[in-house]
Amino acid sequence: MKQELAAQNTPPPGRRRPPSAVDFRGDTFHWGSDKMPGRVVTLPEDREGCTWGVAYQVQGEQVNEALKYLNVWKAVLGSYDTKEVTFCPQDAPDQPLKALAYVATPQNPGYLGPTPEEAIATQILACRGFSGHSLEYLLRLTDFRQLCGSQAQDEHLAAIVDAVGTMLPCFCPTEQALALV
């Protein structure tokens, strides 16, 4: 996985403070549709917690272009709030950086809020969008958390993965289910 991230020119992970808890927003484009929204992670604000992610540094002329694009994509179209957060790179935790994060609050029209893991698993297995099946999103998120190490593990996410694993044979013939895991 580390080699794959290097090949994609992805920066190393680190932790953000705040937010911390993982919650979900309905996605009607990338991982779902208008009739069956997929679930994407959003991070409700928690001043005491932290979560793991990746920060991209944008410099010079790229700053205005990137902020313009992100404002339309995240704030205008996605109704996300823009928050300044502290990002602590995993390879230099004593050198924190200021970063922007886009957060779907409970006021966001796509905010789904707390839901039992089994219901989330059912929705993940049933949804597909332009970027692919929601199961792929879940598996990539899980892979990233594992790459970050034990400090980035999330019990709620693990319970969702377990629920998906339990339900998967009901959604796919056994051979297809095993090929996905």
C-alpha cells in the first residue's frame, strides 16, 4: 500500500485536530445516485479529538485556483462548511501546519447523522455512483486507516466493515463476494 501511495504521488498521512468522529453524508454523484445516495465520510467538529487524513500543500499561483475550485465543489455544491484545522504530519508531528477542511454539519442537506452499522452496510452494498460502487469507497477508507497504523483505527468503521462482511454473501454469489474481499 505504501508503494501504491508513492506511485500516486500522495503525501504521507498525518492527523488533524479537530475534528475527530467519523459521520456520513449522502453522496448522489461519486458513490451513489439521487434515488440511492451513497455514504461518504464527513468529520463533525470535536475540539478535543483528532482524525487521520492527508493534507496537500498548494503554493503560488495554484492557491487561488485551488480555493476557487474547492469553494464551488465543496462549499457551494456540497454545502460543506470550511474550517481551519491543525494538521500534524505523521513523519513530523512536532511541526504542525494550518490546513483547510471541508465539513458537512448537521445542517448540510446531505447530512445523514448517526445510523446503525447494519443500515449503513446495507446502503453501502446497494449504492453505486459515477466513481464506482460504495463498497470500493469503504474498502479504500479501511485500507487508508490500516496504512496509518493502530492510532488511526476506528471502532465504528470496523463495525461497518464487519456488517458488510456478514451481509456480502446475501448480495453476491459466494465466488463474487470472495473476489471483492
